[in-house]
Amino acid sequence: MIAACSPKAIRSALASTVSLAALLLILAGCASVPEATTTKPVDPNSLAADLSLTGHGGQWPAQTWWQGFNDPQLNNLMSEAFTNAPDLLAAKARLEKAQAFSDQITAATQADASFNASLSETKQSLNMGFPDAFKDFLLDGYHPSTRITVDANYDLDLWGKSKAAIRGAAGAQQASRLEAEVVRQNLAVAVARAYVELDHLYETRDHLAELKLGADIKLDLYQQRADHHLEPQDTVLLARDDQARAAGQIAVIDGAIRTQNNLIAALVGAGPDRGLTLTRPHLAPTDTAALPDDVRASLLGRRPDVEAARLRVEAQGENIKYVRGDFYPDVKLNAYFGLQAIGIPQLTQSGSDIGGIGPALSLPLFHQKRLNASYRSAEADYDDAVATYDQALTRALQDVANAASGTLSTTDQLKSAQIRRDSAQTSYELTKARFARGIGTKIDVLTAHSRVVIADSTLSDLQAQAYNDRISFIAALGGGYSSTTAALGGGHSSN
């Protein structure tokens, strides 16, 4: 029967531990901790951005912001991407690994107990200094030596190493979760941009088809006039060149549409045949984005990349605390209880019980250089995390400022392009009226119409830019993420 640890033994072990802890306070200076040389993260309030990030009553993006484009095919593509995209699956695997590592760290800092059993044939040497009178009482030959014990140990964590390891692992796990959110957002942005470009390609093809139709009609007219010796042959050749150029441009766009379909299929984690099933996009008209009134105060809590970088800094700070603990003596409380005997039958007999309990001390007496190098390495990791955070912070502010500036620029360009398009349309109407009265020619009408088509093409280019500006705006504002709702379990805003 395994003997239990007696109260007297426990009191004795605790008394020894207290005495040992007192001794450690004296010996703690055996290895001196180097002076800290780490840098501090930049203070967000020190980065002047109030004038650049002035709110204008805008709304924070929703988690499913792409639904604002009102295109069911785009919604389906997003669902496929979040299910099958390799980038997102890889991010999920990294998160699961971080969670497992955090669990390992937590388990390693808890009290540990193990069951051990051994059986071996052993022979006692008779020439180990025993008096001759004793040798007759010693076992001769090989005999089965058996031992069954429960061994336990517990790190007293006098210097907070275990607590620092747990906090650091938990912070790294949370950072991995946010980094997975960043991958998700980047994927959504990539799919949306690719889809907008597909829409733009179809719009461009429509305009080229109109220009080719006009080129076809012009060629027929010039050919008829040339047949009646009313037009030189070189004019016909130029018209045929315009027609061939338009046809070639359409062929280029057709190839670009197929390539874009393949890109979208790859982004959602599917093969190129998925691209063959895509139909022409039907995007809702884009709206002019505006900054929320609380953008300066709430931006950092809406950017998962910035929050992840901040958590990495905190995790590395905990790692420094963990490494600092290596400079101090380590104390563990060890215990074992069980049975031991020579011969299997004797194992269960009275008097076979064994046990022990008490503290174990480890002093870093001659490890100063190794400890210094480990400490400086931890500080370097911390400084690297700080630099990454500072970069993420300044990039977040830059992204919002660029998105706001880009939106204003595109809006102004659209206004100018619309004026030019209206002028081209008016000129076209006047040219048609003159032709109806017999004043102008059909060539004049076709030329005026081509200017309208070119103006429409310019508008289409700017409208595609406006869609991309909207996507940039959404991405800059965090893509619907909110640290407040994430902490409550919601994960995202629901605007």
C-alpha cells in the first residue's frame, strides 16, 4: 500500500522551503540582470492627424460590407472564399497552433504528477566495503528489483516566470486570432477588387464594341464614296485600320475577361472552371464615402492589424520578464511516494513503502554570459515588435488619410468627366440635327458619337476607381472589425 504524505512531512517541507526562499533573497544577486535598453512604442496621440482625419458624419463599415454592392454573385464568391481560400485555411492553422502552444505553456506551469514503475534484474556487488561478517546477509546473484512511485513536482514561481509565460502565450494567441482576421479582410478586399475590375472590363468592351460599330459604318461609307471616285483610297485604308484596331482591342479585352475570371476562381480557392461559370457583374451605384465623426478616437480599436501588433509587443514584454527570471535561483517542490522491494512478492509487504518531499534549488552561478545573451535577444524581439507596431499604427493613419484624399480626388474628376460627357452629348445632338436638315454628313454624326463613347469610357474608368476608393475606405476603417464587439463575442460591427 502506497503511504500518504504525513502532515508532519508537509510541515517540514514547507519550513524547508521558507528557509530556502530566505536564502534565495541573499543569493539572488548571483547573476545580475543587465540594464534595460528597449524602446517604447509610439504614442498614438503624438501623431498629428486631427486635421487630416476630420469626421464628416460617415458610418463605420459593416462586417459584410460587400453586400452593399447588391450583387448576389459577389456575395456567393465571398462565401466560397471564406470557406475554401488557401490563405484563410493557412491563417486558421496558425491560429490553432497558437492556441495549442498557449495550452502547452499553461499546462507546463501547473503541478505535474507522473506514475512510474520499473522492474529490473540486479546483482549486488559484495566488494563495496562491507565487512566480511555482513556479506553472508547480502543477497547473492540476480534478483528482481521493483519500484512503483507517483512522482510530483511544482515550480514555486518565486519570480513570476510562469505567470509571464502564460500571459505572453495568451497575448500571442490573441494576436494570431486578429492576424487571421486581417487575412480574412485582405481576402475580401482582393475578391471585391477583382470583381470590380471584371465589371470594368465588361464596360470597356461595351465601349469598344460601340467604337467598332462606328468604325464599321465609317468604312462602308468611305468605301462607297471611293467606289464612286468621291474619296481617295488612302482614306479607306485609314478607316480599315481604325476598324482593325478596334477589333484587336476587343480581342485583348476578351482575353483579359477570361484571365480575370481565372483570378477570381483562384482567390476563392477553386479551379479555373469556376471562372467559366461567372456572369457579368451587376454592381449597385457606388456612394461617396465619408469619415465617421469618431474616426480619430476609435480607429485603432477598429484596425485588427494594429491591435495584433500591440498584442505582440505586450507578449514580447512578458517574454522579457520570463527571461529575467532565469537570472534568479529556481525553486521547485518535489515529492515521490510509492513502493520498492527486491522481489515482486515482497512489493506488497509491510515496510516496502518509500517517499520523499522537499524543495530543490537551482542557482545560475556561472551562466552570466549565456543569460545576458538570452536577455538581449528577448529585448531585440521586443524592439522588433515595437517597430512593427509603430509601422502598423502610422500605416493605419496613412491608409485612412489616403482613402479620404483619393475619394475626394475621384469625386472631383467624376464631376469634370461628367461635364465633358454632357458637352459631347450636346454636340452629338446638334450634329444629328444639322444632318437631319441636310447641313452635315453622316461621318460628322459618327465622329460626334465616338466622342460621346470616349467620354463614357472615361466615366467608366473613374466609376471603377470610385468602387476601388470605396473598398480602400472600408479596408482603411478596419473592414467592419471592432475590438469592443469582438471582446463581447460579436467579432464585428453590425452597421
